Amino acid sequence: MTELEKYEDLIARVPYLILPEDQLISNLSNFTAVLKEFFPKISWVGFYIFNGQKLFLGPFQGKIACTSIEIGSGVCGTSAQRNETIIVEDVEKFPGHIACDPESRSEIVVPVSYPDGRLFGVLDLDSTELGSFNLTDKKYLEKLIDYIEKNILPHSSRLWHS
């Protein structure tokens, strides 16, 4: 299957894998697992969840990771601050990149918001290859996050109060 076909397949499956009645942590954990399983180019995938002050490590798949990130710091903190998806072809060229995994070469980060627009956190994907992520990834990851924002977060109690 091409990456586009994989994304289309995943979009069709997600409503059956990630269920509003399940616990938030369980849903986020399965979400990261399915992304890692579908796309071999992903070396690390996970959520960083906003507690009102910083981003903290949430469910993930991959090597050990940084546990907290300041808003505005690194790719994740910058994506959260700007509320926009950021694609980084070469992490060594991103000012202030936080190197949790020295083998990481490229990255894409997608912000995640509660239905009222407040920041929930970010979805972070890394690859050990340069230029692994593109506009197709952006389009479909944003669609997948849209599902989480509209169907999962409204039914989940907050992890932290802010």
C-alpha cells in the first residue's frame, strides 16, 4: 500500500479503534500504537499534554523521551505556541530543537485542542531519516487529530485542571 492508501485505510478504521466511551489514556495509547504500526518511517510517536504551564509526556511508542517541554521551546513547544502543524525536514536546522533521541532526523508536530479551543497538547512524530514527513502527512494527521478533538476529547475528563 502507498502512504496515501495507508492514511485512507487508517481514517476508515479509527472510529472503530478509538472509541468515545473508552478512557482517554487508552485511546491516546492505541492511537500512537496504530500510527507506529502503519508507518515504518516513524521512529517515535507520542502525545505531549498541556497542564496549563508546560507540555508533559503522554502516551507514546518508541524510545525513552523528554518528560516536559516549555511552551515555545523546540518543535513541540513552538507548534503548541503557534497552534499550527510544523514539518521539520532536518531537525538539526530547527532553532532550539530538543534532541531527546540523537538518531531523530525529521519531525512533524500537530497541535491538539479541546472543543472550546484551549490547547490539549501536541502529537509528535519523529523519523530517523531526513525529510520523512510531507504535506500528505500533515493533511491526514490533521484529519486524524480532528477526529480526536471532535469525538474523544469532548467525552473525556481532563487530565489536569487549568
